[in-house]
Amino acid sequence: MAEFRTCPDTGFKIDLNADKLIKWNAVTAVVFLLVGGLFGLLVALTRWPAVHLLDADLFYLALTAHGLDVLLVWMIFFEIALLYFTSAILLNSRLALPKVGWLAYWMMLVGAAITNVAVLRGDSSVMFTSYPPMMAAQDFYMGILIFAVGALLGCLVFFATLYVAKKEKTYEGSVPLVTFGAITAAIIAVFTILSGAIILLPTWFWSLGLLSHIDTLMYRVIWWGMGHSSQQINVAAQISCWYAVAAILFNAKPLSEKVSRTAFLLYILFLQLASAHHLLVDPALSSEWKIFNTSYALYLAVLGSMIHGLTVPGAVEAAQRKKGYNKGLFEWLTKCPWSNPVFAGTALSVVLFGFLGGISGVMMGTEQLNLITHNTIYVPGHFHGTVVVGSTLAFMAISYWIVPTLWQKELVFPGLAKWQPYLFGIGMGLAATFMMGAGTLGVPRRHWDMTFADAAMGYDFPAAANLMMGLNGVAAVMGSLGALIFILNMVGTILWGKAKVPAPAAPAEEAPAAVASAATSHGSAGTMEVPGTFVLALIFLVSFVLYYFVNWKYLSSVWGLS
Amino acid sequence: MAIFPPEQRVWWNEPIEKSEVMWITIAFIWALVMFFMMPYWHIVGEQNLSNEAYKIKPDVYAEKVEAWAAKYKVREEGDTGIPVVHPPAGGDVYMLGRLWEWWPVVELEEGQSYRFHLSSLDWMHGWSLLPENINIQVHPGYEMIFTVKPTSSGEFGVICNEFCGIGHHTMVGKIHVVAK
Amino acid sequence: MSDTGSNEKIPFMQQLLDSPFLLLAIGILSPMVLYILWGVMEVIATPIAQ
């Protein structure tokens, strides 16, 4: 029988198995964020031309480890914790199959450790993408496969918990929107893991000498089904966190359940097609395949993101206006708790993800525009705009709520926590921007020496390119400091945090029925208009349109290709 | 609230708030514009990557490139003595990527169109023409053919932007474009 | 839960969105067919150079 405790802050019934699994997965995630983040700092310091810290072999080793540990391991461990939270806890249910949950945890940990050892040994510096025919040691692939099976088991526990909760009627009606977002993330995760298995299993056999050849193009098509989709898990999970924070801090209700859930449905159907973003300048794939897939079928997943971009701040605006912050367009926004890291991190995540990650991703995911961005450092610039200042920042923000709540402890450094989202968000946001700037000048990604000092024939980048790579280094140092403060705060809170004094009932404890009576029965936000959010959304759209066409203009100036 | 089940048992029939409807409409129109930009550019734009590609064995491709280079070689360049090849305007141009060079150096004429062949003999490489910033993924075993029309003259660098091992950063080639 | 409309039939779309396992199936099928299968077929169909 499952045992439960009641959360003093929220009134949620918490299954002790879920409690423990969430904690272990989240803490492990943070450890990998530390390891992967340190490698990232080394990479940024090496690409800073005036510093050029590491030697070439160590640089490629650090870059491989950086990609694996943060893009994959940190993200997936944290997401597994979120899956257990959004299923067992938000549905007031027991966690199904806790033993499988532990098996999943240990497989992920052992798999990640095996691959890390292979990389650190120095014979598997093949980058996160491990394109053949460049071969890593066999345990590099084996570790990832073990990790992937573990993650798949974690998804199984999540889906089984949904089933159990429904069967045991632990909730009425539909699942909460946040849980629905988590379902979206889990569905994408299953596709991600299957694609990974389809291609990495033969690649592992090849590294063992059992297969003689892996077709490089086939590998890239299927591998990116995993590589890109794994980042789409983050997007879905991060947007769930946005909705959750709006609900927790503001009692905000989605403007419309129907619209937000349909936006998630567009993700389920189309988001994963964007794996084609990586194959737009590859041979042998037709323009039809490229255009259809890269555009997520008519940009329907982008439509989904643009909807979330309106409804999350919209829900906050509606809630704030209901409280009386009605002056002008933006009083609701200025009266937000900007010194609360849960809010500040989330707000920055929404804005930076949209402006830096979102717009750049759509631009370079356009079939022809990819010609002027492919494999330049613009690409890492883009995904630091999504996975770092979007997902990682959102996960940090919600950790400031989850960790004190689940552990029932006070933050150890509340003063630092106020500044941390800004330090990290702005630091990494600048890093992403400088990388994109350098990429526009053609600076390559995954490259040890852009001065080509030991090359037979050289190429001189304009001074601006070197300057931007230097500024990227400075910004990355700032961001790393932000990440370090976050990690210290979390680890410190868990280890030495003072026990929380039972607080008076938090707003989130309010029963849904009570909230319902406050609003009209139709439309979760009542009939509240959200003019401020609408204006912000229009500003976003105008920036998007301008940036998009500026790049077409740039493309039209290069050599003719047909 | 988003962390609780919806209040209404049937929420699908709830009316949608006006600014949401407007935003969805605008966003959808923008999505269509972006989608149709791609086929539109295929029709009117000057920068489209062709879909012509063939499977080819690396040694077969190497022979083709060498035969072509021998035929149209005009001089050698630099300490390595890498051949500079000047093919007839409008003809075929070959380039190959291998650890760690782009071979050979090519000399083209401004304003002329060429059928450009590209493949790798060993690992994957990234063909990056600078400062134009045109980037193409190069696979071993696949020959890609596209038409190139240089619209500016001078010396252009070709660097590798797909990680190809420890000498990756030394992989630099050249294309000269002579003015008419 | 409000009392109003408790006998109302649940619309098809809501039923779909309330069925995680159905969504799981289409969420895997859609990219498997449109992205992977179509892509792999094009790779396989690449002609051999003369």
C-alpha cells in the first residue's frame, strides 16, 4: 500500500514513493547541471580568442561532455521528476510501479556515468551527435542506450500513474492543464527515445564490429529524430512549468482550457517534425520533405508556441486585474513580484525563449535561410536561447518553489536567489546573442581555432567576429556564476536549510470550487480582457516579422544557387 | 487553475476570449506567410539548394575529381603546391573534402554559372564558403550537385564547419573568383 | 465541478484530449510516418552515380 503525507503548504496528498523519487531525480539533475555547466564554461573560455584555454583534444572532449550532460542528462532527469510530480502529486494519486521508477533512476544514472567515463577517458570525443563514420568507444553508445531505456521506464511509470489515478478516481473530470503539458512532454519523450534506439542500437553494434557500415545520411535523419525531439520535450515541460507558476503565484487560471490544450495537441502532432531543421542543406532529401517537415506542417507547432506565449502572460494579467491592478496597460505587470525568483525566472524564460530562441529557430529552420546559418555558431546561439534561457531557467524558477515545498526547508541564500534569475538569464541571453551575431559572420560551431593559426591556408574573420566570441566568453562567465549560485542555493537548502515554520494557508490551497465561484462559470478567466498582454504579443510579432525578412534580404545578397 | 482539473466538466464548449481569437488568427496568417515563403523563393529566388544527389563510392568520386583537376589545372598555390583549377565557364566544378583539406583550389569567373559537385572521401564535413556564409553538409558516399553563380569577385575561404577530428580547425580551402 | 451541464455530452475533441494513450499513439505515429519513414524512403531511393 502506498503511504501518503499531506503537504503543509499546498494541501496536496503526496505519495512517499513519489516524494522520494522526485527528490532523487531532481538532485541528480542538478549535479549533472553542475558538471555539464563547468564543461560549458571551459568551452566558452576556449572559444574566447584572447583566452583560448584548452588544447584542441581537451576542447573537443569538454564540448562532447558539455552537450551530453546538459542537453540530455540534466534535462531528462529533471523532466522525469516533473513527470512524477505532475502525475502522482497533482492528481492526488499514488505513484504506479515505484520499483520500476527506481529501476529507471538507476539505469539512467549508470548509463550517464558509463558514457561520461567513456568521454573523459578521451577516446570518445565525437560530440553529442556522434556522427559516423567517426567512431566512439562502444561503451559511449551503450551508456546512452542504458540511459534511454531508463528514461523510457520513467515515462512508463508516468503513464501508468495516469491510468491508476483515473481508475481510482483520485480526481474528477479532465487532468489539470499542467499535467496535460506533461503528457505532451512524455509523448514526445517516447518518440525521442524510440528514434534514438532505432539508430543507436545499430551504431553500437557497428562499434562492436558486428556491423560494417552505417549510412551517414540515414544516421542523421533518424538521429535527429532523437536529438531535436529531446529538446522538444524540454519545450513542452518548460511551458507546463510556466502555467504551473502562473497558477501557484497568482492563482491564475488558463484563459481558456480549450485553446491551451489544443496548442499542446499541435505539439503532439507536429513539433517533432522540426527534426528536419538539421537536414536542410543535406543531399538526397527532397525540398518537399524539407519544407513540410521543417515547417512542422504549415508552422502549426509555431502557432502552438505563439498561443502559449499569449495565454501564459494573459492568465497572469487576468488574475492581476481581478485583484484590482487595472491601471493602464501594464500596472498588472509592474505589480508582479519581480524579486521573487520563482516569478522572475519564469518571466525571463517566457520573454527570452520567445525573442531569442523562438524567432531564431524559425528563421534558421526555413529551408533556404538555413544556407546562411547551418553549422555556424548561430546554431548553438539559437539553442542556448531555447534550452538554456528557456527551459533551464524555467526549471530553475520552479525549483525555487519545489525544493522548499517538498523538503519543507527555507532557502539558505534568499538574498542571492533574488538576483540569480537575472544574472543567469541575462548572462546566458547575452551569450546566445553574441553567438548568433558571430554566426551571422560565418564563425563555425564546434571549432577549436577560428584564427586557423596552424592551417596551411588561412582565413581571416572580421574583427567583429573575434570581438563577439570574446564577449560571448564574458557573458558565459556571468551566466555560469548565475548557475553556480542556483546550484549552491539548492544543495545548501537541501543539506542545511532551516526547517520551514508551517505557514498560514498558501493561496494555492484554495479549493478549485471557491475559485470557480469568484469567476463567471464560463471561461476560466471570466470575461476578463488582456489588453496589456495583447500589446506585448504584437511587439513580439513585429520583431519576428522584421527579423525574418531581414534574413531573407541577407540571403538574397549571396551567390546564386540553384 | 492550471494545477487543478478544469472546473467545468465540459470545457470544450467554453467561449474563447476575444483577444485570444484575434491573436490565433494573426498568428495563423503569419504561419501561412512563412510557409509559403519557401515555395515562393523556389520560384522567384536566386538562392535555392538543388535536390540533385547521387550515391557514389568515395574512390570513384576521387578519380572523377582528380581527372577533372588534371585537365583544367592552371597553376599551384602556397607551400603545399595544391593545384588551382580553372574550368571553362558554365562547366562542371568538383571539390572534395578529406581529412583535413578541401581539394583542389578552384578559380571561377564572376557572373558565370557552374555545376558544382561536392562530396567527402572519409568523414562528414561542413562546406562553409566565407565571407558569403553559404553552408552545406557534405557526406561521404553522396555526391551533391548544384548550380553556383558567383556574384562577387576576389578570394573566398572554404572552411570546415562539421567536426571532423583533431585537425578540423586546419581544414581550409579556397575559391578564387576573377572579375570579368 | 459546477453543476450546470453535468449531463451534457462530452464533445469529441475533449474526449480526444482526455485520452492520453490515444494521444501517445498519434504522437508517435505522426513523426514516425511524416518525418522518419518519408525521410528514410528518400534516402534509400537516391540514385547511384553514373
